[in-house]
Amino acid sequence: MRRRAAFGSAAGNPRDSEHVFAYKSHPMSHPESPAVIAEGLCASFGSEPMRVPVLVDVTFEIPRGQVTAVMGPSGSGKTTLLSLLGGLDRPQSGRLVVDGQDLTTLDRAGLDEFRRRRVGFIFQSFNLLPSLTARENVMAGLEPLSPKRADALRKADEALDAVGLLALANRFPHEMSGGEQQRVAVARACAKDAPLLLADEPTGNLDDEASEQVLDLLVDVSGRRAGHNLIVVTHDPRVAARADARLELQGHQVRTA
């Protein structure tokens, strides 16, 4: 079982009272600024005296319109870093600006709004709702953003078609293979057309042909477009080869390549 980091979860954090600034939607207000600015980020597991450092004084920038691969050995903090970038967790210290928004200043409601409007997630464990069909899982992420159900339905079907699963739109997760569930998760994230797409091993359960299809879609939807970024955690050298740059995690530090 993966250990959760000791730093606060966005779902509930005693430090929330200290974060009183609300999310401010200002798409592309500073298009020349980096998509991500991280300064002195620190995160660890556990509590004293058994605290285990994961990220220590991590500093880097990611330009806009770029595909970035995050690589490193197991346990090096790749998923932790992705959680910080998506506002799912907070660093214990440091500053993190994503799409012009300083996440370390947001309260819980502000982080929720940031994730809803600015971030698409592809989780390693899929995180599909078991009681919903493939189509309904994709629509679940769209309905808060699309006032008209017909618009959400159209976008969901377009996304499922793009990953080759429109014919399975009415199937439930338990009726699909792991690779098919992975592609539904990809469709759900891409359908939002969010400025930032975060993917944790998006090709880990796919065969070679499906992997290439998903990579093409991810790069097309959120890579190398003005104001859009794809940040993908991967061990797959084929995925890394498609990236514009790499962040390599080792020894609690990040090295850009």
C-alpha cells in the first residue's frame, strides 16, 4: 500500500485557516510566464522522529506549451510531486505557482476550484466510479463546467471515440479490462481540455498499439499548445522520448534534462 505524505491534504488540513485567499480565474493573464514555478518545495512521510524526506528544497520551472516527463526510481517522489502540482496536497514548505496561481496561498475551496477548472488528472489507479458507465464517468468531470447536459454528453462521446472506446460507452468499469479502464481515465481527463494535464503512468496498462494511440492523444490535447502543458510520470522510455524536457528525481532532488 502506498504511504501518504505527512503534508496536508487538500481534502482537509488544519492549516486551512491560514490559507484565506480564494482561487482567482485569470486564464492566460500572463502567457509569457512559466506554467510552473517551484521554489524550495519540501515534503516528507510520517512524523517525528520517524519522518522520511521525499522532496527536499526542490526548485524548477516549466515553460508553457511543453510536454514534460517526470522520471526516477520507485519511491523517489514522482507521484508526490504530481499531487503537489495538481493541488491535491500541500508542501510542508516552499512556494508553488501553477498557471499563474500560487497554490500555497489558497484555502481548501480555492484548491477545489483550481482543480475543477485548470487541471485534468489521469491517475495510476484509474479512480473510475464503479456505479457509473464509461460515458457517465467522463461526463462526471464535465457537468460542473458544462451547464447543458447535451454539451457534456457530446464532449464525453468525442473523448471516448478518440481513445477507441465509444462502442463501450455504456459498460461499467467491472465490465472492462484494465487497459480499457485506463483509456476511460484518459478520456475523462482530456475531455476537460484543461490548461494542465497531469498523468501518472498513463500507458502502464496498455499494449504497444494502445500506448501510441494514447500518447498521440495526450500530446495533441495538452502538449505543445499555447497555454497548455502535459506533465507525465513515467518509467517508459518511449513516453520520455516524446517529451520536450525531463524532470529526474533522485536523492530527494530534481534535475532538469
